[in-house]
Amino acid sequence: MTLIQSPADVFAAVQKVKAGASAFCTNFFPVESKLQGWIARQELSVEPAAGAVFIFRNDRDFRHLYFCAANPGALEQGMAALPDLKTMRLATDLVGKDSTLDPLLAALEKNGFRRHLRLQRLARIDRPETAGNGPAAGFAEKADCPAILELIESSFDRYGEQLPLPYEMEAAIAGRQALTVKRDDELAGMLFFETQGKASTVRFWAVAEKFRARGVGSALMHQYFQIHAAVKRFTLWVDARNENAIQKYRHYGYAPDGLIDHVLVNEMIPA
Amino acid sequence: MKSVVEILREIRPEFDFTASSDFIADGLLDSFDMVTLVAALDKNYGVSIPGTDIVPENFQNRQTIETLLRKCGAQL
């Protein structure tokens, strides 16, 4: 495995696989700024194989596994030859329409990965928002960072939901991408979002258990829509089993857009 | 053969791609859309857009996409 030193290393590795590929497939969709950040922090390494290339990203005590392959067969065979597959804690995912993912799921499952989580993308298209009556939500402050991270860690899945590390959360707060509601200086709830032009994604929306059913989540969501009046497309990913969360998002105009994210983990990660 | 704008509309029907000069900065395409778009362009125009060219500046607007396609040998 080789440490990735520049985006050019990634592009070159991908190009080797993509040239002449019969059914190119990948789960690697980084935005450029994130890719550069991962490389700068030496979090990415690459392992080439015949007809495929594998990219590993460090996260806490495990690694995310990304791939580019000429076709599902090359993915299966390339993965079988990976020396670190049996020794590393690995999580990977497959994004696409449900019906198109079966060959890739089979390739991963034949290599010892098991299904861990199924996320569903919801989208909300330009729906007018009415004002809420809940408590006031405001932008998070630097001092809120530890409490926000703790709430996220306790509310979401670490292998499947791309939980932020402290540096990422600090940058989000500095960039006014996190809203909070506080009660007596205690974090009652938070909403972390990423906005690019006319599109915005809710990364995490959570209310601390003891503050639930008090309008905290509603206040966060109303504030979020209020500061995004110019946005045309809102999206988010949610655990497909979490009916309660899906119902709440439906209340705000979100609906499934057909995109699914299957998260799989290898046998080094205990069930 | 579909035009670039028709392919873009299939991927993101809610946006008016003719009114934007920077699809990425305006949030009309995200990174997943870019990969979907590349696959659709490859198939529609019978080309293989190199991985080294899958960068935001080549997908900023219709003109940059068409320039990229011509470079890859597509007949527009």
C-alpha cells in the first residue's frame, strides 16, 4: 500500500483502470477540497490490482475502502488479492439505484463483507417554508465543538455515516455550517449542513435525549430552511430502517429520490 | 444522440442548466452526479473520458463539457 501524495496520484490510478473498462464501477466520489484535505493529512493510500485500484482512508480505528474497477468481476478478483483484507478493519459502501447494485454487492460479499447499514437519500425540491414557533436556533460556536461531536458520535453509525473528526467539525463551525439550540448553556440539539450554491445537504440533525419533544429539532430545521432561502435542492441520507427520522423528514417535504447507499463492513469489525 | 443539456436534465431535472455558467459552484451537480454524468457521456458519445479529466473545471458548464467531449474524440 502506498501513501497518496497528490490528487494526480489518484487520477493516474483511476485512469489506468478506466481506460478500456467494459463496465467501469466505483464508489469513490470525493469533492476536490475533501480529497486535498485527506491527502494533506496523509489519510489516503492506494493499492493497485489487475483491473482495479483500491483506495484506503483512515478514520478512527478503521479504514474506509474505496475502489475503481473495470467491471464487477475485476472488483471481485482484485479484492480477493488484497493482502490487507483479512487484517484491517474495513468499511465500504455502494451508492446507486438499488436495482443496479446487485453485482457489486455480490463481489463484496464473496470477499467477506457483510451488509451493515442501508442509507436512503431523501430530497426536497424548493418547497416554501413556514416559520416555526420553537426555541431560538443559532450558529454553533467554537466552544460547542466537543458537545456537538459527542452528540453525533452517540446518535449515528460510525462505520456508515461518515462522522466528522474534530478538525472537520471545527472547520464547519468556522464556516457557519452548524446550528445549535442550547438550554442553560447545555447543547440541546444540532444541525450540521453543507451548502454549495443552490444545493444543500443536511449531514447530521440530532437532539439530545433529555431535550426531545420540546421543539428543538423543529427550531433547528426551520432555521436551516430560513437561512437557505435561495437553495433549490435539499438532500440528506438517512438510515432506511429509521422510520421515525424518515417520518420527520417527510414532514419537512423530503421524499426518497431513489438513491441508496449500502454500507458493508468486513469480518474484522465485530457484528 | 442526446445533447449535453438533455443528459444533464435527465440527471437533475429540477435545475435549469441553461441559466448557469458554473454548475459546480451553483450546486447543480454534486460529486456523485459528476460520475453519473461521465458514465452517461461516455455511453452517449462512445468515448472514454479519462480519469485525469474528471475535474470540476471540465464540468463547469455546457461549453466546457463539449470541449472535453471533442478532446475525447466525440462528434457533437
